[in-house]
Amino acid sequence: MEKEQLRERLASAAGMPKDVTMKAAVITVLGNFEACIENYRGITEYTECLIRIQTKGGQIRFTGRHLQVEYYTNDEMKITGRIETIEFTHKEGRE
């Protein structure tokens, strides 16, 4: 059994949140003007129309207008502006 599947099953059985056990990205979106991302690895592209974030499982792509990273720490970041789309791209071989 793949390690990720095993971790997911153990987390589920123990009632633990997946963001803790799987280090999954957590995105909190407020309307279409603010998003907070936790458990990210880095920013791979940053313009006022596109922000791409690297996560353990792939990338998250924000498109819109007047996008900016309002702040970022090792644990979380906040993106503001007019968010039009949020897309997820997973690493090869993952779902």
C-alpha cells in the first residue's frame, strides 16, 4: 500500500485532520477578494494577474486582477485582489 494512502487511512481512523497528517494545503477563501493558504512550500510565479503556489501535492494557481501577496510566513500566506479562478495541478501519479 502506498505511504500516502496508509497515512490517510490512519488519520481517518484516529480522527486526526488531514492537513496535519498529510501536510495538505488548507485554503480559506473569503468572497472573491481574499484567500489564506496554509501548508505551502513556496511561490513559483507572482504577477498581478497570476500567483502560483507550490504545495506538497502539486500547485495551486490563482488568477484574477490586482492580485498581491499581502503577507507570508513559513506557515501561511494571504492573497488579496479580485480572485477569478483557483486551479489545482497535482503531481504526476497522484489524484
